[in-house]
Amino acid sequence: MYSALLLLESSSLIHLNRIYAIYKAYGNEEALRELGMLDFPKSCYYFSLLGELYSKLDPMKSKEYYTQAISYVTSPHEINSIQNRMKKLL
């Protein structure tokens, strides 16, 4: 589905959502491989996805990525959401 969407419009959010779908279907390593092949602008979405992908592989690295995601966020609700994901790592 996301591949078809990318044919219509290529955006970083569509790419990130596609990679999240790959993560759910095929696992962390395949999603990280896909992510490594693309160049994304740094954003809270990019770092949140990295935090999720590393949550089981390397919780400390995951926490670092979530911390970077927070630095791009201004909404207290989003900050709280990311902090809650970080708490689940420990």
C-alpha cells in the first residue's frame, strides 16, 4: 500500500510509515536495512521510529533516539507520549 502511495507522492512521512509497516511485518533488522538506504530529514518522527526499531535490540540506543525525538517536539502531549515509551524500556 505504501509503495503505491509513494508512486503518487514521495514524502518522508510516507517512507517512514512504510518502514514502520516493514518493521511490523518483517522485524527490526529488515526495517533498519530499509531505513539505512534512504536519507531522511531529521525530525521527531524519524527519531521516534529509530527509538521503536531499537527498543528490543538495544534499549540504551533506543533511549538516545527517543531523547533526540523529544528535542524536535513542542507539544506537551507528544513529549509525554515519547517519555512513556522511554519508561517502558527500563
